[in-house]
Amino acid sequence: MIEDKNQQRTPLSTLGEFALIDHLTKNFEISHTSTVKGIGDDAAILDFGDKSIVVTTDLLVENVHFDLSYMPLKHLGYKAVVVNLSDVYAMNAEATQITVSIAVSNRFPLEAVEELYAGIETAAKIYGIDVVGGDTTSSTTGLLISVTAIGQVQKDEAVRRDTAKVGDLLVVTGDLGAAYMGLQVLEREKEVYKVNPNSQPDLEAYTYIIERQLKPEARKDIVKLLKDLDVKPTSMIDISDGLSSEILHLCKGSKVGCDLYEDKIPLDPTVITVCEEFNIDSTTVALNGGEDYELLFTVSQADFPKIKANPHLSIIGHLVEESAGVHLVTRANTKIELKAQGWKTFD
Amino acid sequence: MIEDKNQQRTPLSTLGEFALIDHLTKNFEISHTSTVKGIGDDAAILDFGDKSIVVTTDLLVENVHFDLSYMPLKHLGYKAVVVNLSDVYAMNAEATQITVSIAVSNRFPLEAVEELYAGIETAAKIYGIDVVGGDTTSSTTGLLISVTAIGQVQKDEAVRRDTAKVGDLLVVTGDLGAAYMGLQVLEREKEVYKVNPNSQPDLEAYTYIIERQLKPEARKDIVKLLKDLDVKPTSMIDISDGLSSEILHLCKGSKVGCDLYEDKIPLDPTVITVCEEFNIDSTTVALNGGEDYELLFTVSQADFPKIKANPHLSIIGHLVEESAGVHLVTRANTKIELKAQGWKTFD
């Protein structure tokens, strides 16, 4: 039989997810003039004629990205679409089409797959996108969903993550950390359920954070808001892996440093309460929790008057020289170097 | 906990793969004018400005679509790209970009994933496409690859499967059945290997058919050839699931019938020999084997002089009224109704 004679064996866990992608794709060359931006942003940018197309893809794997013991299939379908749309909006583009592929084992009945697609359909309707293709196949074990989203944007209006400038203001939408704390509550309830399947949990106090975990929304409204405010961000990225990780991506790509102010990080009151309940530091949760699907962007200081006091936007820091590094300025006014602690799925 | 209260349970295997997709997506609406063709062809057709974009996606799952005991990872990477490009060429388009997502369990070392990507890179180079994005994540069990391919074509030059006309000639490229017989040989050798791991099989006589299985090529050349011949097919589809299944797709989409002539089906001599060795009917293999990645298309009779005697093209039948049905005309001149027996992955 044909065998792999390669005896080297380096565990995947020695590299993080991002380092792995960098490593595997470092030799890939771009040959088409229509490829404006390939690997390395929220989405690729392709130019075909008078408009730019953005393309992004995400894979959701059972028991890695979701747990069906508390994730209803309809929500899962919805979320699978939303996480991809978030990447399109992070390019300042309008999401227009998606393809959806699923691999599903025979343990799922048709009705379960119908639920999943009902969620996909709902998201498509709410966000105004067309489902234009996909693939459906069996899997030997769990459920896997692969979504590719396509968007369009006027030429030269796509916003990348590698174009921020020293002096720019760092802005984030919405609030952070809620999805992660929602997950903590759901995990706790799962453990309770294992011990006592008849317990009826009262989750009312946690509605907001559970919804942020199970049914997140993508910030389509922000792309419109920025247009209405006549603000073109100098760079943008979506927050899927935690604020810390995304700031580092943005700074690395743009070759800048950053001062992030702890007291400016937007937190919902529920997050603060639940963090106290779980005895977790809320800043740590906002920095490293992930799955918030908010947008992080930079604007030039000249745009400050246009964005200040907008309830959707929080100015959380500013960009400095690359040599100055990336730091969190704490409430006690000490500077701590920011390190990525995002989702390392290969651990 | 949140539970699915739906007590209906219909096994997925009661529907075939195509019926399942049809069922799940039947309510999906198209709202964007840029969506020219959504679900239901080899690829979606999107119009952004002066060119049409085609988009297609495929999912390859370990132990469903490939078996790593005889599929080298480099070949797998290559094949994962090729099967998607085949769908782009089947639209008469030029393939330009792909995204590649993989889910991989920790049992794979980095070197294995590098092999896979080396195959992807080789295919990208040979077919002249850019890898512009993707996602890499862990899986709890096997390996899964999801590729999305993008191509471009002049507006109104995309060729669909639902536009064939009665009287058109049915044409197929290359030869059929080799990939399936290659798989039979590999499966047989796997069984031999289980019994005696030291056996050294002599596979030289099977080189062609094994290569068709492990390292198929997509017919990029045919898109160019048709342009050079100044022939625009009236419809086109790629043969991934077997000739029979694809003819039925084309006829159903175009609302026509078909007479397919058994003695015109192109078979490589190796396929005939190996079919005899395995005691399988070679016509059955060509009709239902699948994974040939040849193109099946129709041309108007006026184009007959342009394509006759071309070594890459075989005229295998002609289209008739829908009411006349879809038939195989055997060597004995009897008519047998064609039925799809393609890859039913949910069995």
C-alpha cells in the first residue's frame, strides 16, 4: 500500500491556529490581478470589474465550536450564518450571498437537519442574503457546518486590518464578554443537569448573556451607521476571538502599537454581575472571551467629533508607534503588555 | 436544559443526497439582483458589474469520500481542489480563486497537514488559481476538507445545465469509469494488505485507473477548446456522480428526454480489462461509477462539424422530447430507462 514514509511528527498543538494557517500558506502565491487581498484578513478582496467582492469562510465543528446539549439546532444554523456575515461587515461590505455545506451523521433525523436549515433561512431573511449553494453529505460522527459568505463593496471602499495609522483612535461597537459568560452559565447548567435531570433552572437573570452566546447578531447596522456618519475607518476587524487577540492582529498587520484603556472597555451590567458570581475578572473576559462578533476599528482623530457620544461606539484607546508595543493601561494606571489568549482549538 | 421537543424522527437515508438538498432549500428565496442562479447547478452565478462570477463548494469527509489507508494526503489536497474546479469549468468559466477550510484531529501531526497543503498548492499552481482564504480548526475525529471555488466568465457566457434543447447532441469528454475501477483495485489491495502486510502488490497494470481515482484532473482544457472551436454548449454539467445521474440532472433541468447510445460511451481499454477481471459490466461502471470529473455537455446539431472526430470529445446521444423519457439504447438495440444510482452517502 501507499504509505507516508515521513517519520517526523510535530503535534499540531505546538502551533496555535493562526500560526498554523500562516505556516501552511506561507508559500502560496497570488497570480490573478483580480485578487486584491488573499489570506490574512477577515475576508479576501477580489476585483471583478467595477465592484470589489469580499469572500470569507468559517467552519463550525460539533464539540469544538458548539455543544448540542445546550445549543438548539435552529440557533446553530442562525449562528453559523452570522459569524460569517460578521467577517463581511468587518470589511465594510454589504453581505449578499452565502453557500452552506453540512456533514451530518445518521444519528440526526431529517427533522433535526430541517431545524438547522430553518435557522439558516431565518438569518438569510433577517440579514437580506441569498443562499446560493452548498453541499450536504454524511459524516461518520458529528455535525459540521461550513459557510462561505460573499459581499460586495464599491471599489477602494473595502476596509482592511493592515491600514491603521499611528495616532488613530481605537473604537469598538457594542459591549464585550457577554457571549463568553453566557457560555459559562450554560456549561454550569449542563453539569447541574447531569447530576439532576429534573432540575428546572431559572435562567431569566442570564437572558442577555445566553442570547449573546446562542444567538449572536452581526453588526450590519454599523456599516450603515459609518456611512451615515461619513466616517471611513482606517482599519477594521471583527471580534471573534477576544478583544486582545484582535487588537494584536490589527497592530501586527498595520505595524503600529496601541494603548488600550481598561476603564473604557464597554461591559454590560449583566457581565459584571455574572463575572462577580463566577469570581472571574471582567476585563480578562472582555479581552479573551471571544465570540462577541462586535467590530473593532480605527478612525483618524479628525473623525472624533463624528463618533463621540454615539451609543453604539466606544473609543477604547489609540494607536502608537510599533516600537512602543501593545499595552493595556489599567484602572490603576499601570501598563501591562497585551498577549493573545484567544481560542486555541488545537490544545 | 433546552431540548428539542420534536418527536418526529425521519432517517436521513429515506431521502437521497439531492432530494435532501432540494427539500431543505425549497423555501429559500432569492432577493439580490446580483444572484443570477442560486442552488441547483454545478455553481451559482452572480453578477457584479460587467462580469459574472461563479461560486461552488464541496465537502470531502474522511471515510465517506476518502480512505487515508490508500489516499496519500498530498493527492487528497490535490483532489479536493480539482473536484471544485471541475464545477467551475462545467459553467464554462475560468477558475480564479479558492478558499480551503480543514477540520483535523490531533492524531494528524503537522507534517501530515503540510503534505495536504502541498497537494493544494500544487493544484493551485497547475490550474493557475489563488488560494485566498480558509479556516483551520480541530475535529474530534477525522479529517474534513471544505473548498469553495470562484471563477469568472463574460456576462451571458456562463453555461447552465437547464438550457439544453430537443435535438441537441449529447457530448462527453475523455473516458468514463476509470476512477471507479481504480477504487475497486485499491479496495482489493487494502483487503490483501490486512491479511498480509508484507505483500508487495504489482499495480503497474492499473496505473491509469488508480491515478484517475487518486489524482483526477479537471477539464480546464475543454473550456479553452470549446472557445477555440467557437462552440458554445447549450448546456453543461460535470460528471462527479456517474454519467447516468448527470444525464438525468441535465434532462430534468432542461425538461427534455435523451437517447444515450451504449456503444458510443468512451471507455479506456484498461477499464474494459479490469471490468472483466472483476466481472463487472463496463457500461454499468461508466453509468454509475462516478468521480470521473469529465464534462458532459450538449451542442446544437449545427455545431456537429466543429466537434466530430475531436479526440477529446465523444458524441454519445441526442436529446428528445421530455415525454419520450431518458433511455440507454443498448448494443442489442433495446431501450432501457436510465435511473440514477449515484453516490448515496446517507445509505
